[in-house]
Amino acid sequence: MAAPDPAMGEPAAYGEVYDRGYKHYEGERLGRPQALRALTRYSISRSLGIRKRWTAKIVPIILYTVAAGTVLVVIGVEAFLARVTDEVLMSYADFFGFIFVIEGIFVATIAPEMLCPDRRQDVLTLYFSRPITRLDYVLAKLTAAAILTLTLSFVPAALLWLFRNLLADAPLVALADNAGDLARIALAGGLISLYLGAIGLAISSFTGRKVIAVPVIVVGYLVTEGLVNTIAYALGENRIADWITFLSPATISNNLAYSLFPPQTGIDGIPFPWWAYAAGMALTIIIACAVMIWRYVPED
Amino acid sequence: MSTSDADGFMGQPVVEIRGLSKRFGQVVALDGLDLTLPRAAVGLLGANGAGKTTLLRILLGLTNATAGTASVLGLDTRSQGVKIREHVGYMPESDVLPTSTTAADFVGHMAEMSGLPARAARQRAADVLYQVGLDEERYRLIKGLSTGMKQRVKLAQAIVHDPGLVCLDEPTNGMDPQGRDDMLDLIKRIHRMLGISLIVSSHILEDIERVCDYVVILSEGRLMLAQPIEGVGTEHGDLLVRIDGDVDAFIHRLAGVGVYAARGASAELTARDELVIRYDGDHVYDAVRDAAADLGVALRSLRKPMQSLEDIYIGEVERPVEAGRTDGGS
């Protein structure tokens, strides 16, 4: 029987067989912007283990659970203690310090996942046969990494801010009064996410093997932190020691958070203003981007 | 709107190349190519290192030529590479597929990467995978597919966005005979039934002869031949004639009407008793017929020597390679 053309819009009888012949594409073509969006979205979903085997989802689920759980525990305890004290259980700066550990592990997981398989399995050849430039590829990966790390560096802290203010006696007044805190949370969260994402991607761009990139990123955090602290301790009370702390991702992130949310008591003063740490992180982001461009952009 | 109609490509040559050269340091990969390719299935033949892959990369706007210009579908490769890649599909020679994703996911993703909206991309992926014979297997992880199936996935991602031109680089590479047959049939179908122009790069002559209707032969980065395959071997010089009778009288008679003839001078192409008659127009046939009739000799055969694509390929490509002159460029 001659198969009807579904495109003709004729009502189909039950059991009728359609001819699935090739049809030329008549729809819209969204070009390079769509390619960039697709690459960003695909990178995010693959890094989170979406449409992959269940084992690929374990690490992201655990890390998101820990981050969300921490917010819930802090809010719950503060709601309980609110009857006896006005003090907060965990300051925003403390929270950023805690969440940095989770973010570090997260970036060590997602950054190699974003870059290494493309290089190892030579998928880059296919990507570059699409309407994107090599620089577009780097930008899409950076955007994907920043969006993902933002979900850990900004979203939990913003939720903490929201719940904390909603627990106040006059929630709307508290939200308005503390809007500046939210802006500082956004600044710290945004910078830390870009900073960690860029470092993770820059390291991952040197290898096609995840089993190498993941430990290099994790050990890199630990080694730089240990090295910087050791040198700073050896130099003692010295301005050079203060500058050296810029080289440690953990220390610079903590110092940014503490300079934006100065502690009331108990912690020594932060040696530089917040913008100095922001500038240091921005410089690192630029260097990391330059490394990625160097790794991907040359054509011949 | 289809690709072909969308940007006014219809009627233009698919590829136009003028004075194209590409150097890698001291190595010349392409050497002053001048070439115009029609809307057809074009076979790009040449030994390894002839410059085929380099030419494809330039046509896709992935690398710039050292000198000269090239346009694809009317778009300049140097300045409009991104736009070209929106309308051109590419199936590379090497293994380029991600292993831990399904064929449907990946082909759909590549459709989006070509600019199609997400929903249309998913639909196109399902349709195209069906067209290449992977309807049942499209939800299997790529790492679980056979070599032939992976080649089909590569082909599917190359045509999923309905390109005006598809470049296939060694499409039968690493396939068993049955898989190779199937792949060549598929490629032929893409051009003849789906109407998509092709450039098929290969060093396997038989593959080109089976699927292409136009052939380009490269050797050491230089253009050796560019013409329809149908025309290869049909027009090659002089007439070869065998007669029963006085050969000298026959030659003399032809000379009398201005047609030059001689005993088999071109030993490679003629049988021992064949005459070679210079062909410079259809009037030669009349002269041969008249001379045979006037002298009362039997005309036993009359033919033109055929030089096959294989003869040309061996002559132009394999001899230089055997002589050890390689460019190593592509």
C-alpha cells in the first residue's frame, strides 16, 4: 500500500504505515549562538552525569546534598537558638570557607569531565566542523564550568541569606536591610566560581585523561595551600608573606570572603581590602583563560 | 527552507578554488590548485599524503591556505568559515565519537551544534539514524556499537542538519567487505536519492568508481585530473582499425583524403595488426568506411583505445609514490 505523507496532514487510519523517507529540513537555523548554547548545556548535563550511567551521578549528588544539608542544618539550629541568642551559627565568610572544600572536589570532578573526553576521543574534530570557532569552544566550556560552580558557591549562600532573614521578627524589613549582604554573596560566589572553574579547566586542558586531571587538581589545591602556609610561616610577620597567600586558591578565596564579611571577633585582620583579592582572582582567571586559548586556538 | 534554497546556492558550483597552496614549513601540501567542482558526488582520489585531508580542512574553513582563494557554496573559506560549517557536513576519517553516550543523544547534540533548535534536532536525529539503518540501535551506547555502526553514526551526524555539501574522509576506512558495501550504498543513496552534494576523499579507486560521478585526482599536492567519471576513458586519441586485405593500399588511400594512418605505433594500446588512424573529427569514420569499400577489404574492428580511471590513477599517482617522491603533507 502506498504510504501517506504525514506532512500532508491527512487523518491516519489505525495501523497505517508511514513512509519515513528523508525530508529536507525546512525549519529555522539559529547558527553560532545556538551552537554555543548547545555546547554549554551539553557540557553541564554531561558533567552532572545526566543521561549517563548511575555511577557518574554519585559525586554531584553527594556534594549537592552536603551543601543543601549544611544550609538546612544551620538554619534549623539558628531557628532553635533564636529564642536564647541573636548570634549566628555560621557567618557567611565561614560558610564560604566550608563550601570551598565542596567546590574544590566538585571542580575536580566536572572540569576534567568537560574537556578530557573531547580531546581523548577526538570529538574536537567534530565540534570544530560545526559553526563555532575554537575560542567559542573555550568560552562555552568556561561558561558551563562557571554556571555549575555557581550553583555551589552562590545558591546555598543565597538560600542561607534568604532563610536567615525570613526567620527575623520582621522578615521584609530584614530582607531590605540586609540586601547588601546578598550583593556581597553574589560577588564572592561569582568570583570564586569563575576562579575555581577556570583553574580546573586550565589544568584539564593539558591532558585527555580524567584519571590524571582529577588528582592533579585535588593535589594542586592541597600542595599550594600547604606550600603557601609553610612559606608564609617561615617568613613570619612580613608583607611578602601576605602577598604569597595570593597563590593559594583556598587562602585567597577565604580572605576574599572574610574581607567582604569581616568577623566580629576571634580572627586576625585580613591584610588586604576585598578588591585586592578580587583583582588577584581576576588575574588568575585571565591567565587560566589564556592557557586554555593557547591549548585550543592554534589551528595549524 | 532547505539549505540549497536558503542562501541562493542553487546553480552555483559547490566549490571554486583558484591558485590554492598550503605549506607546512618546507613541506608543500597543496601546490597552486585551480578547480571547480559541480553539484555532484565528487571523488577526491590520491595516495596518502597527496593533500586530500588538507584540502578538505581548507574547504571547511578549519585552516587557512598559504595562498590562493577557495569558496564553498559561494562562501569564502577564509572569512566565512563559520557560515560554511553551518551548511556543510563532515565525516572525518579517524575515530571521533564519544563512547559513553547514545547515538541518538550525540547525533541530536551535533544537530544543535549546527544551529538547529533543540526539538527539531532531536527529531532530525531520530529520522537520520533511521535513514542510515540505526533505528533499533540508536539508544545503545556508542562504545557498544560495531565498527560499521560507528561509521553510520559518523555519517548520520554529518547529514543531520541537512547540509548542502557533505565531505567524507575515507568513509570505508577499517570496514569489513560487507560493511564497506553497505556504506558505499548508503553514500550513493545520500547523493542520488537525497540530493546532497558529496566530496568523497579516498585512496581506494573502487570506492570512488562506485559512488561518484566526478573525479579529482591529486598527487603530491598537485591537480592531476578533474572531470566527470563518465568521460574518463571514452575519448583517448586515435582510432584503432583492423582490416583483412592490403594494409599499405589502405594507408595510402586514407592519406589521399588527408587522413593519416600508420601500422600499430602505439604498442601499449594496439593489437599487433591494428592500424592507428589519427582522429580529428567524425569525417575520419567516413574516410575509413569509404577506403574499405573502394579497396574491397574487410573491416574487422574499429575502436578507440580506452584508458580507464585505474590507468590514469596508476599513471598519475602511484608511479610518483613508487619513485619515493612523497610530500607527507596531509
